[in-house]
Amino acid sequence: MSEKLQVLIVGAGIAGVATAVALQQKGFRPDIIEKSSHLNKGVGGLLLSSNATESASTLGITDALASGAFEIDKINYRNHKNKMLTDFDTKHHFAAEKPFYAVHRNVLLTALAAKLTPNTIGFEKSMVSMENSSAGVHVTFNDGSQKHYDLVIAADGINSSTRTHIFGEKTLEDSELSCIRLVVKRPTTLQAATYMLGKGKAVALLPIDDELAYCPFVFCSSLLQELEGKNTRDVLKHLYQDFQGEVPEVIKSGLANEASPFMMPLKSINLETWHKERVLLVGDAAHALIPTQPQGAGMAMEDALILAETLSNNNSLDESLALYQQRRYHRVAKVQNTGYQRIKAIKLGQSTIGNFLSQTVMKLVGQRKLRDDWSAIIDDKP
């Protein structure tokens, strides 16, 4: 099938580029279109657990991760006063040859893009229209050109315009959490991935290389009601004023420039059907995850590898697309469910009693709970 199948990928983010790399490994020659003039490397970091680093290895970017990321040996959980609740040794619980990494999104995307054959990505290019049928997809581009494709893969993110065009407007699920993300100079005392828990709020402090840390501040959106009219800088300082440890230094560093950080509600989606006729959704376009279970990049790379494998079999295209969703849907749903459980824990912590209970549970059974959560993802092969 690889020699004849004409494939278009919409979006040159992690999902789109990983999909193209995986398809090229199987002999396909996909086109990618990206509406921006360059790779949208974004601002932010990623935690890649063993399943994600295993996928990255299959995609051929192990060396780039090893040199450009921060290997995570320990994940510490602390309360807002910086007192240890539990620590999780990744090498003790999982095989040392399958490490955890924290990495800047830019490093991962650049490493993937470097594996593409030249001129795979058409920048400043987008679809003006598409005619989707069982015979394929006829696409008209913004430069006036047209082409027929056997398969169009939508990898254009949680707000996918391709998904809207094919499936209609879909309501994203509101987690009732909001997030402010900072990338800052890494405090010298930050030597492990650290999660700090407060009343209805949390922050992750992730070293992503020798110099930088990625710090997403996640909190119940209801806390914003009393802060109506305040800008994002004041919201961040007010909500986390009682946090100790590295948090005050991180906030001071993150707010040092004039630009105000971006605040966004956290939403998710997982459609029951990921394809219609000859258009297929992958990554966040199909199943956006809440970052309380940091698996977005991991699931995108798994999507890419499983899709390339199923398309390279001698099945019909209809059979391959059905098999792809069959193999991926329940795996993604399981990962999403773990994230939803962590959302419940943050919401529970809004009250004094709930905060006490959630932190007590983390002290008493945190090691076992974390092991079970990670094992359900890492040991369950996609």
C-alpha cells in the first residue's frame, strides 16, 4: 500500500511530524502542510515517561533527547510549604534502559523534523476546501493548487479546523481547571521533577535542560471568581503567595519581563469515531489530554507508530483505519481516566478537609498509587 497511497498531513506539530516520520520509515511519502511560516515550537515543556521515550527511540531521536533533555530519576511530591509527601524513584520502579525525560517542546519537535526527508513540509500552506468521499479527498490549497489524496490526516490540534469541517462543531470538555505556564531559569536547588500541592491548586517544577525549568501552575477555575479584573501576573502572585520552596523564585523569574504570561482553561476531547470516509484525526485533534497526566506527546508518538504499522499491512484502507482506532481508542481512554482522577484530587483539595485528606493519602500510599498509575501506561503496550 505504501507505494501508491497518497497521504496529506495537516499540521506540523508533534503529532503531524511524528506521523510523517513513522510513515516515511514504512516507505510512504506523505506531504505536510503548515499554515505558519516555520515550525511552531511553542513555549513549554514535556514530561516523557518510559512509554514515550520508547516511542521516541523507534522514531530515531534517542540521541537528540539524551543530549537536549533532562533525565528524570526522581519525582517529588510536596505540599505548598515544601514538606515532602512522597518521592518516586523512576529507575527503581522501571527499567533503567527506559528513562523518563523532561524536555523543551522545541527540542522534541526539532529532533522529529530533522528525521524528515527534505521538503516534506509546505509552510504557509493551508486547505481552502476539501471534498471527502470513499474514493479519497480532493483538496484545494490557499495557493490555488489542487491535489487528490487517498487519505488526509488531521494533526492540527485540539481546536482542529479539519475536525470541525468533517465532523461539525464538537464541544470540548471543560476540566474546570486553568493553567499558567512559565519557562524560567532553573533554580540551582531544583534537581528533580517536583509537584507541589495546595488548596485547589498545584504547580509542577520540571527541569528541562541544564539551564531551564518548565513550570505549569494548575488551579481550580473557581478561584478566579474573587480575582475578577486582575491581570494574569496578579492572579499568579495572589494564588501562589503562600507556596514556599522554589516557587517564589520561579514566579519572580517568570514575571521579570514586561509581557504577561498566558492563562488558559484546560479542556479535553475524545471522539467516539476518529475517521470519516478518508479523513483521519490523530493526536490532540482526536483525543486532547489534560496535562494532569502528562501524556500528550507520548500518545501522539504512539498514534504515529501504530498508524504507520496498520497502513503498511496488506489490508484495505477501510480495514486499516478501523484497526487503528480499535488499537488506540481504549489505550487513550485509560490514560485520560488517570488524568481525570488527578483532576478530582485537585478539586477535592479546595476545602481544608479535602486538602488534608488528599495530602494524607499521598503520604500513606503515594508510592503505590504512582507506581500503579505509571504502570498502567508504561507496561500496557499500545
